Amino acid sequence: MIPTNTLVLTHVAFIMDGNRRWAKRNKLPLLLGHDTGAKCIEPIVEKAVELHIQYLTFWAFSTENWGRNKIEIEILMKIFRNMLDGPIIDRLIKKGVRLQTIGDLQKFPQDIIEKLQKKTDESKNNTVITVILALNYGGRDEL
């Protein structure tokens, strides 16, 4: 039982920023910085479940990210594909994670849109925690 004077968080959002700086600081390739950042999602979700947080939002790709160089965008799309095809998302879904997206997905490659739809459909009845991926989502656009 949670004491009545305890702050209870229900929704926490993360801006996934700093992966390039981390890679440069550690003299690693850019891809490894972004990939390492993506792999942090699973332990964050697991900890949030322990803390009884109901919603997590990961601002994973903003509208401004389309302004990055073509190679970096291709790297990020490859990471999205790897995450959607790999074991991390499947493990989270098996643990009861409900996956949702916000943002305008139409700019993404069709295969990524289809994979996202498949994963959100697979997880639609899960109730342990809702993980929201903010993709092609931007504060400026919302204003």
C-alpha cells in the first residue's frame, strides 16, 4: 500500500536526446550512440512497472529530426526496424506492455508504419503499462 502523503507518478516522458554526444564523447560511431539509447528503453519500462507508473512516452523522433543528414536518418530508420523486428519489443509485449504511437507516421517508410501497426495491434489488450512512442512529433507543430 502506498502512503497517502507519497507522490505517485502516473505518466513520465523521456526526450531521447544526447545519443550523438554520448557516442562522440566515448569515441564511438554515431550508430552505436543511437542504438545504445534505443536499448535503454527496456530497463526503463521494467523499472516503471516496478514503480507502478501507468504511462511512459519516449519522444523518439521529432519533426525536427528530418532536418538531419540523410545518413543519420537512414541509421535511425534502421534502428527502428531492428527494434520492431528484434526481441526487445516482443519481450515487452509478452510482459504486458501496451504499445501506442503519437505523431504523423505518414513520413516514415511504409514498412516501419506496418511494423508499428502490427506491434500496437498485438499489444492493444495489454494492461501492465502503456508505452507511447512519439514519432514525427513536434511541439512547434502542435502549437
